[in-house]
Amino acid sequence: MKKLLQSLFVLMFIAFTAMAQDRTITGTVTSQDDKLPIPGVTVKVKGTQSGTVTDSNGKYSVSVPSGSTTLEFTYIGYVIKDQAISASNILNVALVTDSKTLTDVVVVGYGQQSKALTTQSTATVNSNSFKNMPIQTPQQALQGQAAGVNMVNSSGVLGSEAQITIRGGSSLSAGGRPLYVVDGVPLNSNGADYTQTQGASSGLNPLLNISPNDIESMTVLKDASAVAIYGSRGSNGVILITTKRGASGKTRINADYQNGFSSPTSLEKMMNADQFRQFRSDYIRANNGTVPTYPTTSYDWLDAVVKTGKINTANISAAGGDEKTQFFIGGTYGDESSYTLGNDLKRLSGRLNLTHKLSDKINFGLNYSLSRVDMNRIGAENSTSAPLTAAYLQIPYVTPYGPDGQFQSTGFVGNVVAMEATGINKNFSNRSVGNAFAEWQIIDGLKFKTDFGIDNYSIDEKYRDADVITPGGYGYRTHNTDEKWLTTNTLNYNKTFGGKHTVGALLGYSFETATLTQILVEGSGFASDALPNIGSASTPITASELVYDWALESQFARLNYDYDKKYLLEGSFRRDGSSRFGPNKKYGNFYAVSGGWLISNEAFFNKDNKIVQNLKLTTSYGTAGNDNIGFNRYAGTFAGGSNYNGEAGLTPNIVRNPDLSWEETAQFDIGLSARFFNAISLQVNYYNKNTTGLLLDVPLPYTTGYDVRSQNVGELRNRGFEFSINSDNISTRDFTWKTSFNIAFNKNKVLSLPQNPDEDGRNFVQGNSVQRAITGYSKNSFYLIRYNGINPQTGNAEWLKKDGTVTTTPTSADRVIVGKGDPDFQGGITNTFTYKNFDLSAFFNFTYGNDVYLDGLTFTDNFSSASYNKSIKMLDYWKQPGDNAFAPALNSPTRTTYAQASTAQLRDGSYLRLKNLTFGYNLPKEFLQRTKIFSSARVYFLAQNIWTIKNKEFRGDPEISANGASNSIVGQSFFALPQAKSFTFGVNIGL
């Protein structure tokens, strides 16, 4: 017995000693903000080399030597936390977000990365940047907010597409839009194919059905290391849209209501009826003509088509969940009418985002949105049936009503008042976008994700003219559907070895396919205006159905490595196979390599440095493509419906080219980022983008029977610098002042084009009659005769010949390069102030160095035509020697050529605009707590486009580009609707 007791004592002593020397502490690390677990947190026993990292569920287990009293928890983006070890072996910790570092998580292609450790060049716009703004579509939130992103509202027409270029346009004739990806689903974006010649000439906005209220953030992928993972569709940049999510905890309900009104920022002043009659009479007399008897009537067409616009939007959402299930559900209803006659938009949208944790290793999720848009459309701005265009051009003594008080036809310039009152011009669209996914944590650090997504878009357009507009009546009906489905499967691996080596890997496969169907029926000759449907037409005109299919198969991979959070390396590769291209070039390979050096983490860098923090240098090089050239351009196709000697026949349409492939853009980027004084964040980037194999239609000899053949030929370059600064200027308990500023410089140059020389031997590609791409110059160069003004002594209009000498009879051979549509630089600045419960924010955007061609001036500033009204500027015509007049003498021999296309219509498009001014008040928390109803409440006032500095010679709104989806035509307008000046009042409450 004694020996037994001795043995037991020895065993107990050994066990006690071992426990005293070493113990195991376990626990979970979460974020204090959203209570979610944080993977990858470094857990270190302070004062020792012992440590570990948390797994994908935020759990850790660490061996603690005897005498150690503290654990240190470190993770990028959070404040370092020292936690005392208690008697318990379970220690759970919540980390606090460090808002004063560059260590946020950013969304990248197929994943997320630490902002401090990423080598990619991205720009993120969070929902707080556009919260409570009455914006129609998400693109508007990008304007002036992201360096290198040039966003121009192409028109004030509701539903029109904005023009977005990222680091300069990378194409001439292929698609110029960036790729939009919503929660992993690349969107259909064939906006110009969804509508007939209605609304803005740029077509429908591809994001029209996406509610800005559902968006958590938008991340713009800019450099090669960011976009190469999207391969053949990345050369124009990628915009990743992440929608809102739920979180465990109390369900949070948020409701927002806005009501406001709008008016145009600028309108051209036109002659009234008396001025027009007098002007035409004087002109005819000066040219020895007989003055007719003009009607004595008068009508203000501008007053008839311009009204007060209305803004009315309501949004409600709920977010919450528990440890297993999180949800977000939201709905938005908007009812907006433009300041111009006939242009209204109603939108109803709903979203459900849901995630569920089936087990410790398996998660399921769903992101789904459904929307309905109902628009009253108007004629395209380059037609005389557009309300504002017609109001400018209509003779002011012509009235909408005849002697009998009924609507009358007004000829070529449409009676837009009658069109709105008697006709139908509607566009209905339904869109469902979403994906369902499952994630499986195979082993620690290795995750498999499968994702199935859809984008189903259907658009109905109905147009009907009454008998008074088109004798007998006329109408058409279109039904377009664009249905996509895709599947994406990825393996993600992330592991830290030895505390210093972190490896991340992505391997994926995706397949997507879509079918675009276009149906058009058209007819005329209706027995009664009461019969609205096309089936009632006595004369069918068109019955057409077109179907286009395409598919994309892709394999992709990415590898990341960082050593001790100092040295960063990333490589990515993607192989795409596209049905859009010829059998010899269906597959293409795209890649990127990048590296980074986090200098501030070096031993030689003083950790207590109070001047510079988070100093990082990055560089990258890689390739991406552009496949947006429409359908079947490589195939030898025929057009049907041709008449051959009374028999049905086919006409050759497109020349076969089995080698047709995508454009390829190679990009080099170098960037530097840092934070100064723990208050100022700076990011600087330089890039050089070269696009080769431009997709162009090359002219063919007429003997071939074809006009052109689509080929990969030509080269284009964009170079530039980007600067972003965010600063906390003042931060006290009651008062804060923050500033966000960005500016980007870009120079575009055409390096080579197919053989097509101009008068000076330079190859060019025609955009239109006034703009072209010319080798050695910008792809959006204006090519015009130079206007010299009115000679004060003779009263003649003068121009410059090609050699610079003055002439009154220029020819097309006198055209020279006179400007460009793309700016030298653009950007934005936001200042935000808070004082106790009050907040004030002012956002300015600006652009400099771009020109705008105002094509409408060739009509308003015109002597020859008696069919259109004139600008009041034409009343300032030359009368006697010494006059510094706007227009030539009424009998000048140059009067008939005065309105020809020249720099007389070209204006400096530079401007600085107070885009948004917001003032708000948050009800005190103490008051809200007493009510026991609301958790937050805010009332606010928002003004948009209220003040603009522009060139004094500019006529109208400089923020226009009437071809939103075009690369080859930028900065032109034919009476494009100016942006709306709006004032909105709103209230936001949280429960």
C-alpha cells in the first residue's frame, strides 16, 4: 500500500508540474462591429515566440507556458488587443475595427483581400458615399468618387446610359462599357439592343433595374493584376457591385423616404414669335425677296415642354439573423418625372440575401433581386420628335392646335404636345438577377464553392402615333429578352505557415451562356385612334424575329504569397473560350503578375513613426481582353428577306474571318500608398495601357461584293497618373472635418490603324462627320474647319484655310485637328463636416481639357432655313462697319455657309460643378431611447447640380456625351437634355 501511495503521489506531482508549466487556451475571435468570426487572426503569447492563427471560424488553440499572463491578438484592419489570461482555459475576444489605417478588406475578383496586403489597384465607393441621394442608377454614385474613373451623364433623359471609361477608352468600335458584376454575376449589358430609337441616343442604362439602396459597395478594378482574372472581358475595367448582407444579432429595420422637385440646369434662349417674324422679314428684304404674310399667332414651345420634375422614393429594409442564419430583405419604390414633357420613370424592386450555416463546414446562400421598371419614353434627342429638340426648332408662330381647337400636324418638327396627349410611348422591363451558392470547408484553409447564377432581362416597348401625327396612324411593338445563366466553381486555399509565410490560392471554372431574342412588329393604317394595338393595323410593315446565342467557358487561377506581411507576390491566369470569335481563335490566355513591398513593416522602419505609416510600393503587369463586338462577326452570313427577280433571296452580309479574335490590352502599373500623421491617406498610381488587335471593319474592294471585313488591326495607348487623398482634418468630440480628393490624368494616343490615309497621309477611322481617330492623336479627335469670326469691316463670316490664311469660302480640305472629346484630367472633392448632431457634406466634380461639339447650333444659328426657329443670338447680326457682331450681315455672301460644321460649334467642355450638397440632423440618442421606438432618426436636405463654373462661351450643360456606349464618338450633343437641378427633402429612421 505504501508503494502504491508513493506511486500515486509521484504521478500527481508530475501532472501538477506539467500543468503549472504549460496550459492550453482556446476560444473564438470575433469582430465587435458585426459579431462575426475573424479567420487568420494572429494569437501570440506576449513575451514569447509561442502563437497560432485562428481558423476559418475564428477559433484558436494555443499552448501557454507557465508564468505567461497575456495573449496578444493581431489582425490587419483591427486594433491590436492585449487580453489578460484568467483562470478559465476558454478566452473569447472581440476586436475593434481600426478606422485610421489602410487596412480595410477590399473586394476583388472571386474573393476578398486585405487592402494593406493587396497588390491590386482598386477604388471602392461605399454606400455611405451615396446614402440618401436620389440617384437613378449605381453609376451616378461613381462620378468624381474614384480616381481614374471618368463618368459622364450622357443625357438628362430618365433611363439613359452614362458614359464610363476607366483609365481611358481601350477600344474604337468594340464595346466600351466596363464589365458589371453583381454578387458574382456578370450582367447582360446590350443596352443599345434593348430599345428602338427612343430616349437618349446612348440607349438604355444596363444598371437601370439595380436599386442603389441595395448596394453595400462598388469596387472598380483598374490595373492588370485586378482585371486579368476576368480575362477576355476585363480591358475596359471591371466594376464589382456587392449588395447588403445580414448579420447575427437584433434585427435592424431601416426606412427612408424622399420627396423633391427638379428643373433643367440650362436652356438655350430662342426667338419668340415677334422676334422671329421681324428677323425673317429683315432677312428677306435684305436679299431682295418678297416678305410673306406671317400668321399672327404665337406659342411658347419651351414653356409647353419644360415643367417641374418630381422625385418621390420610398425604401425599407430589414437585416438580422443569428449565428446560423443571416438575412437582408429590402424593397424600393421610386416615382420620378423629368422636367421635360413625357419622360417619367417608375421602379419597383425587391431583394433577398440569405446565408445559412448548415454545419461547421457547410454554408448555403442566396442573393436574389427582382425589379419592374415602367417608363414613359420620349423621342431620341437627335430627332425632331424629342420634346426639347422640337421646342427649340419649332417655329414660334406655329401652335399645337388648329383653328378648330383640336391638335394639328406641325410637319417635320413634331407636335410633341399632341404626341404626349394622344400617343403611346412606353417601355416596360422586368429583371431578375441572382445566384445560389454552397460552400464546403474541406479542411482547415481549403474551401470549395459552387455558384449558380442568372440574369433574365425582358423589355417591352410600345409606340403608337395618332392620326393627327401620322395620317392613318402608325405603331410598333418590340419584345426583347436577354436570358443568361452561369455556373462558377472555385477552390480557395489560405494558410499561414510558421507565423510568417501566408499562401493563398484560387482555382476556378466557369461557364455562362445567354440568348438575346428581338421581336419587332410594325404597322400603319388604323381605323381609329381608339385601336392601340398593332394587330389593328391595316398595313403590316415589319414582322421580324432575331435570335442571338453566345457562350463563354473559362478556367482561371490566382496565387498569392506574403512573407511576414512585408513582401507580397501575386500571379493570376485565365483561359477563355468565346463563341463570339472565329474557329481559329476561340480560346485566349490572359495573365498578370504583381508584387508589393510593405516598407513600414520593415525592422529599419521606426514602429513609433508619427509621420508616415502603412507605406507600401506595388507594381504589376498583365493582359486582359475585349470580346464585346456583337454576334457572329467572324461568320460568313447572309441577310434574309431580299427580293431577287420577284423571288425570295439572300444578300451577302458579313465576310467570313475564322481568325477574328478579341482585342488585347497589356497594362503596366506602379503604385505608392501611405498614411501621414495618422490622419492623411495618400495613393498614387502610374499606368501604361497598350491595346493591340483593335476590332475594326476594314474596307474591301467593291469587286468582292462586300463593303468591309471585321479584323484585328490597329493599336491604341493610354497613359496616366492617379492621385487619391483622404484626410481627417479636425477630429474633436463635437466637431469633425474630413476631406476626400481624387484627380486622374490620362493621355490617349492612336498608335496604328489600317491603311486609310487622310489628306496629310495619316491613317484614320471615321467616328462621324466631325470626329475621328487619327494615328498619332487622340481616338476622339475633332476634325473641323476653324472658324475665325465676323469681320467687323465687311460683315462676312471668316474661316481659316489649312495653311492658316483667312477665307470666306472654306472647303472640306481645310479641316484640321482642333480638339478632342476626352479630358486631360478629371476628379472630385468632398468635404464632410459634423457638429454634434448636425452634418454637412459638399461634393464637387470637375473635368478639364475636353471639347464638346454642339451639333444643334448648326440649326439654331442658321440663316438659310426658314423651317426652324433661331437662337436670340442671331439677332446680333452685323449692320455697319465696326460692329463686333455674333452673326454676319443679313445679305453677306457667307450667310448661306455660316452654319456649316466648324469650330463655331465646338466649345471647351471643362467645368467645375457643385454636384451634391447635403445637410442633415440626427435626433439625439437620449431622446430616441426615451421613445423606445426608434434606434436612429435623421432628417436631411439634398441639392444636386446647383452651381457650375464653365467656359463663358459654352451654351448649355457641359456634362453631356450623347453617345454613352460609344468609344468613337465622345463629347457631342444634338440638343441633349441637360442634367437636372434638384432639391430633395428626406427622412431616415431605424428601428
